[in-house]
Amino acid sequence: MDFTIIEAEMKLDEERHYVGHTIFTLEGHKSKYEVTFFSKKGNDWDYSLNYAGESGIEEEMLQADARLEEDDDLFDALLDAAMDTMEGSE
């Protein structure tokens, strides 16, 4: 299952914690998703997955979340897209 990254961003908040997001689509899914990343030090990441825009099919959202949990390559690609936006800004 292929994915397409639409938009990504990562910033340091006022406490120097990493906060970012990546908006993406998955092949065969009707909705766009937004994964939000958070890390205190940039090495242990928490995330949440939401629809980007309008709500979609719940079963597809559950599949997308399961894929993020199981597919390290997908997770890393989405995180890397967000981290790449920080280059030169630190």
C-alpha cells in the first residue's frame, strides 16, 4: 500500500519539545490523514492520528492506525518528512 505525503511541519515549542505533523494519504483510502508527533527530546515519539479535513470511513482510519503501529518504514517516512522541515532552523 503506497502513501503520499501532502504537507509536513516540525517545530520546537516553548519548552524545547518537538511538536509536528504530517498530512498524508494511503492508497485506496478516501480520506486524508494527519499524524501529530510529540517528543521531549527527539528520540522517543508519541503520535496521534486524525482525519485531515472531513471525517471519513472509520474502518479505513482503524486500518491506517494499525499500519502506523506495525509499519516502521511508514512511521519513519512520515516522521522524517516533518523533521526535514526543521533543517537550518535549529
